[in-house]
Amino acid sequence: MAEAKVFPMHTFVTCLKGGDAADSGLLEMLSFLTQSQVDAEFAPIAAALSKAWIYEQEPQLTKATAGDVAGLGEKVAVKALPEAAQAQAQGIMAKMADLRAQNAALVDQVAKLTAEKAAIAADFAGAKGKLKDFEEQAAKGDVKLSVSASKMDEHIKKLEQLMEEVAKVKAQGVVVAGVAGGGAAAADGGAAAGGDASGAPSVGGEPEDGFGLGSNPFADSTW
């Protein structure tokens, strides 16, 4: 067992009656009593275990006030806890240290997951924005396509009207041709009766020697 160690009386009072757990003198005293490294987080547990042993050794201190204890002197010599009490204190603080490490790992994991969640949310927001732009562009494309289809329908209607006009013109042209044909037939009849209606001399007679095409209509001075 380690030899007794002297500490200020106010540190001893803080251990028994409570005080600032982060006090450097208290942490030093508790580390000595438990023979382990005690920090501010473990100080309350180490102090409770140490007080139990101290009160067991000095029962009168349980009824003493902080002033009563402080009046016992300026300093106090204390011994480390017995091995069994040390083992108990060290086992409890080891479990606490393990839990603290696990908690730190969980906190770190939560921080990473939170960061990943934020990144995913940002990516989703960006993708959503791009989708909105795409939908707007697609909507504009539909409008353009609708306008183009309307223009196409308009052109088709105009083409159909034009085809109808062409059909009408063709039909009228056939009628005129028929009338013209009748006139031509009448003219042919007149020509057969008395020569060409224009006054040109008739062609006929026996072919002349040396030319072979009949009489020459251009030889007449009236032509």
C-alpha cells in the first residue's frame, strides 16, 4: 500500500462535503486514494467511493459540518484505499471510460451521418432543381411542337384548297376544249364545203411534174 500523503484541509473538506469537481487539488487527492487517473467527469464517483471508506474509518466525520472538518487543522494525511476498494473503484471507472469511448464513437458517427444526410439533401435539392428545369424545357418543347403541328395543319388545308382549285381548273379546261373541238369541226366542214375560212386557197389537183406535192398554193398572187 502506498504511503500516506498530505493534502490541504480544504481539499479534504471538498472531497467529503462536495465542491468543484474540476479542482486540481481534489483530482490529485482522488487519484491518489483510488490509485487511478481521475478526471472531472469521474471525480463524483471516485469521491463517493473514497468518502465511504473514510467515513468507515472515521465515523464521527459523518456528522461534522464543513466548518467542523476545516477546524481540525490546515492539512491532513490520507492513505490510499485498501486494495479491495481500489479494485472496485478502478473497475467502475474503467467501465465508465469504456462507455465514454463508445459514446464518443457514437457522437462521431452521428456527426458523420448528419454530414452525409446534409450532402444527400443538397444533392437531392440540386437534382430536383435540374428536374424542374428539364420539365420546364420539356413543356416549352411541347408548346413548340403544338405550334408546329398547327402550322402543318394550316399548310395541309391550304394545299387541299389548292388541289381543289386545280381540279376545278382542269374540269373547266376540258369543257373549253370540247367547245373548241366543236368549232374546229364546224370549220373543217366549212373548209370542206368551200375552202379555208381564212381565205387561203384550197390545195388539190394533180401533182405537178418535178415537185410531187400537187399544186402550189403560194403561187397565187392573192395569198
